Amino acid sequence: MKVLLTLPGGFSKTIFEGDKDEVKNFLKGYQEIVGLMNNEVSTLAVEVVKEVIQKMIMLPHYRAWGQGAISKLENTQGKLEVVE
């Protein structure tokens, strides 16, 4: 399965590939990090969070979730689409 990000203007790119469970965890991370972004948080704080998540990705259980969270931090615009 793939997760595509469609940006304004119609351009889309694959931001994640994995099995059904991995895609589910990726989407969960992508959605859960929105709470951080909705609060007024400094750019420095976001960078610190990204560093922590990068370390979490080293653990197999958190890999897909962490990639989803980082993808949201790096892609503030666009719409997700899951394709098989």
C-alpha cells in the first residue's frame, strides 16, 4: 500500500509505502502530531520534536508512526490518499 500526498496544484508524491498495519500506524502518527501543530509552538520546539521522533524511528514498533508524524511536520499542506 502507498500513501500519496496531493499538493495544491495537483502534484502528488508518495510519502510512505508499507503493509496495511504500517500504513495504519503511519496515518495515526500523521494525525496525532496535528495537536502539536495546532498549538502555537516555536520552530525550535518543532525541531526538537523531530529529533526525538527520529530516534523513535530506530525502534521497529514506532517506525511507521514516527514517519507519519515527521511527514506531517514537513508537509503542512496537502491531502492524503491511500492506494493499494
